[in-house]
Amino acid sequence: MICLTLSGNSLKENVLEVEQNLEYIDLCELRLDTLTTEDQKKASQFPSMVNIPVVATFRRPEDGGRSNVSEKTRRSILFDALDGDFAYVDIEDDVKKCELEDKARERKIKIIRSFHDYKGIPTDIFGKIANLSKRGDVVKIAVMTKGIQDILTLLNIKKELGKVPKIIIGMGPFGVPTRILYKKFGSILTFAGNTEVAPGQLTPKELKTVYGADKVNEATAIYGIIGNPVLHTMSPRIHNPGFRGIRYNAIYTPFLVDDIRTFFVLAEELQLRGFSVTIPHKMSVLSYLGNISREVKQIGSCNTVVRMPQLWKGINTDYYGFLATITTELEKCEIKNALVVGAGGASKAIVWALRNQGINVTILNRTLSHAQSLATNVLCAYDAL
């Protein structure tokens, strides 16, 4: 399920946002901490104003909330709100058994027991989740992720919780895969927002139309792109519609990767079928491949990794992509000489593709030493640009 986190200052504003996003969402979260004092008093009316299930949340400042009222006032406002027909109420892990729980049970409102940490994953996280799983209908873990290793830890939390209904969120750029692949992390829902209420949140439209996150199931094949940075990539907007176009049950997701070795462990855990590789990992990935194509050996960089039985295979699609653009000319033997401007990654692939076809190449580059290095490897001419 995709849950829209509402951050409007008024109930009216939030109702409008729900209506504008109905085609993308299954439920919504009303953040009482973003409401005006006047509308906080009317919060119980909100579920009857929209036609989808609603989560009632009043987040504290230390947990990302936007209201500085006292703890007593916060609980009182949330307590009164539960007069409404909310589907869920979010209660923080350190709020002991209280009137909120009693009222929620009485009103048949499911309790989400949540733990938030904006600093990272605490060392005692597994002890915390053990306690949470005993105290609510749903366990929610939302922690700031600082590296790809943290994503592995969240997968271990999924295993630890077993069949307990849960929501596992990695906040921040590294945690984006936990929001897109939420079902693979065992979560019953993922939060989305049109304004970033929590670090790393995607819009409901992105989750639904770009990724089809709500359609992921046990059989869905996972592909991705790794890099650092990587979240700016347009690749998911190309590959995911392509998968849907051929009716292939698959999803293509960006992974911000700070450690390539740890990523390969994660790739095994998630059973990735393959992934694109961008900077700075095109060379470092080579050490973890069991099969390297001829062009990758020549170029010295890999931009695509494919799972094979027992191993990973690396190829360079820049090489074949370039050759595909000159197929007719090659068949007619019309190209004898070529001038290549640049000596970077893509240029290396193009130069090797041309030389392997027996074409004379001259490399021009602003940094002469880079042109010289590439030219020496492929045995061709070079000059300064």
C-alpha cells in the first residue's frame, strides 16, 4: 500500500491533497503536528472527509515533528482525535501503556508502535524491535541510513520480525530502495509525500507510475543502477515502463552505493538479476565479477552486470550501443578513419569498438596525457584539443 503523508496546515488543505492523489494512494497519514491549533481540535472529523483509511500521527520534534507543544498537550490532542474513525494511530516506542492505547483498542483502531532515529541505527536496535513487536498491531522502524551496510541491517530486521506486521524505512538517500522495494523488506506499506516530510521520501506519483511499487510481489525480479551519486538518474523512467511494455514482472531501482563489496552482499540477499553501473564504480566492480566480456577487459570498465548461474558477468553496453549506430556503414566498409573527441569512459568504449573493426582512430583531448594513455593502449594516434 502507498500511504500519502499529509503536511498541510489545515484539514481543508489536506482533503484537497488526498483528492488530487487518489489514483496513486491507498491510505493517508494525517500529521497533527503540522496542523494549526484550531484544526488540531477538529482532527477527529478528518476520516469522514476522505474516502480512504487514515493514520493518525502527532510526531514529536525529536522524531521529525513540527509542533513544540508539551508532551501532555500532544497526547491530549491525539487522544481527542481518536474520536474519529481512524484506521491506525502511531504511538512512539517509548510511550508506555497509556490512555491512547486503551482508547485505540476501544475504538478498534490499529496501533502502530514506532521507533525513529534521525542519527542512525542504534546498536541495541534488535532489543528495541523485540519490545515493539509485543506492544502493537504493527511495528514501525524508521532510521537514518548512512551507507549501504545499513540497508543490509534493515533486511536482517525484516528477518528478525518474521511474520509480525511491519513497516521498515531507511531514511535519507541510501534508504530509497527500502521505500521503493518496501514489500521486499516485509513492509505492509510505504510512505510518500508531495513535500518531503521525511528524508528520502518519494512522491506517490513516482512510486505508482515510475516504479509500480505497489505491484511488486514475491516473483518480481529486481534490477537496478548503482552509483554515487545516483538518485538523479533517469534510468528508472526508461526501464520500468519498458518492463511493463513487455509484461515482465520486474522493477528497476536506484541504489546509492558507498561500498561495492557490501553492495554485492546486498545484491545476493535481494537476489538482484542485474544492474547498471555508473561512476565511481565502473572499475571497482570488476574485482567481484566471475566473467568479464572481451570489451570490458579492453576498456577496463563495466557499465552493466548480469546474474549468471553461479557468478556475475560484466559487459559494456556503450561498446555495442555505439557499434549499433554505424552498422550500415560498417557493412559497406565505408569507414576507414575516425576522429574521437574525449578520452573518458564512453570515449574508451568507442575507440576500442572502432579499433576492433580495423578503423584508424585519432583521439583529441584537452588533457594530452589522458589521450596519450588511451592511444598507447589501443595503438592509435592522438593530439591535444
